Amino acid sequence: MSTQSPNPAAPVGAAQAGAAKSAFTVKDFVIKFGLLIILAVMIVVFWRLEPAFANARNMFSILQAVSVTALLALGVTVTLAIAGFDLSIGSTAAMSLMASSYVMVILNQGTVLAVIVCLLLGAFIGFLNGVLIVKGRIPDLLATLGMMFLLLGLQLIPTGGRSIAKGMTLSDGSAATGSFTDAFLALGRYRLFDLVPLPVIIMLVAAVILWVFMERSRYGRVLYAIGGNEKATRLAGAPVERYKIAAYMISGLFASIGGILLAARVGRGDVTSGSSLLLDSVAAALIGYAVLGAKKPNVFGTAIGALFVGTLLNGLTMLNAPYYAQDFVKGLVLVFALLFTFGFASSQRR
């Protein structure tokens, strides 16, 4: 009867395989949950350094400040899904802010007309971007960059470069007779139960609707397919050009909603209000790539990215950090967030 000789290499091989599996699991955990852990640690650190940071009203103030950025970032996410990019979102929001102010203060019209004008304007700007890119064959970065500068100049022409406020002197020497309505101001200032800002609710509803559209509908899957392989999607029979134009229209629409909420919050057509929206929104959308290891544009990740940026800026402000250092910190955080997604993932594949 033969006996099987022991194999001393087997336990060693098993141990090495177990160690490799353990190492893979740790790295995979870091890629998937690293950003969420950093967000949680950041909240705890800010709370320990400044106890007022964790106050419920301050938490909702962060969400209120984030709401406009998140809306613009959600629009960018749709264009990123088709492998595009929209640099005009900040100027579209600023144009919406000025347009709503112009309709109410100078034209003396009501809330409904102001909101409708802004939504149509945002969708039309997105349509123009899409047509320039699809029909004009202009690269998306160049087309939306040109639109950005066009809008930045166009919004200043009706008022001669001045902000719009109640009682302002018009070009003919008369005073503006209109004003922001209470209903319009409530869009940016009303708090449910005297705590939850209305812009936060609007942002959450918009995010849920867009998530369902992108992740659970056929249209969203086609948008992702275009971004993954446009040629194959076209050969499959999808109307790629119409989908791409629609993506930029959605981006413009979300940017216009953000501009409406910003106008309602500040209560005037401030020509400088939209200056920082582009960078914060792009940062939120790109940080979203790192949430749960998605490695792609996604609505949930973008919302978390906006919360991340808002929490960071609020915490730095409460700690009296110099304003000129905030952009540096945002850039540093963005680099590390993308490192979690792409750097560790690449080393994992090797």
C-alpha cells in the first residue's frame, strides 16, 4: 500500500495565497471606502477643534451652501457620462441669476415667469453647446469654454456691468420699480421646521430623479454606453447625436436651477456671485469618481463629492483658515481623492 508523502510547500503556498488575498482585500477596501472614511474623520476633527461645527443648524447650513454646487456638479456628471465636459455651468448659473433678477426687478414681473425664463434659458444654452459639439465638430472643452466667456460678457450688457438690486438707477435715469417677490426669496431662504433649508430639499429631489434616470432607465444606460464606446453605441442603432445634445441640455437645466436658488438666497443680481461655482462643481463631480470605487461619473458620488467640498470649506472657515489657502486645500484633496480611485486601482491590477 502506497502512502502519500507530505508536501511541506503546501502550507507555505496556502499561507502566501491567504496573505495575498488579505492584502487584496485591504487595498480594495481602501479604494472603495477611503474617501468616505476621510470625510468622517474630517467631520470629527473639525468638531473637536470647533464644537460649534457639529451644531445642527451649522450642518444644515453646510448642506444649503452645498446645494447649488451639487446641482451644477450633477449636470456636469451627465456630460462626463458621455465622455464630454461642460465648462459653461458656472456662467450659465450666473446668467440664470442675472436673468431672474432682471425679470423681477427691472421688468417688474412675478416669480413664475422668472423661473420659467431661467429654466428655458439654461436648456437653450445647453442645446447650443450640444449643437456646437455635435454638428459643429468643436471639441467639448473648446465649445463650452467659448460659451462660458460669451455668457460672462452677455450677462453684463443689459445693466452696463452693474449688479441688479431693488431701486437701482436704470440707463435712462429712472429707478427700477420691481423687486424680488417673497415667493421667489423663499426658494433660497425658507427653512422647513425652521431648520431644513428648502434648497437642500430641492437638491435632494433633483439628485434622486437624476439617479433614477442615469442608473435605472434605458436612457441613462445609453448615455453611459456613449461614453464607453461611442462608435459601438452608434452601430447598435442609438441616436448618439440626440443623446449628446440632450446631455448638455440637462447640464444647462441643472445649472439654471442652481442660479435660481443662488439669486433667491442673495436677493440681488450680483455679477460676482457665480465666480467660484465652476471650480467647486467640477471638483465635486471628479471627487465622485472615488466614492465607493466607482471609477466613473455617478450621481451618488457627485453628491458625496459636493458634501465633501462643502464640509471642507465650512470647517476651514470656522477655524479661521486664510481664504487664499482654500483653493490649495481643495486641489490637494482632489488629487488624493483621484489617487484613491486610479492610483491604487492601477497598482492593484499590476
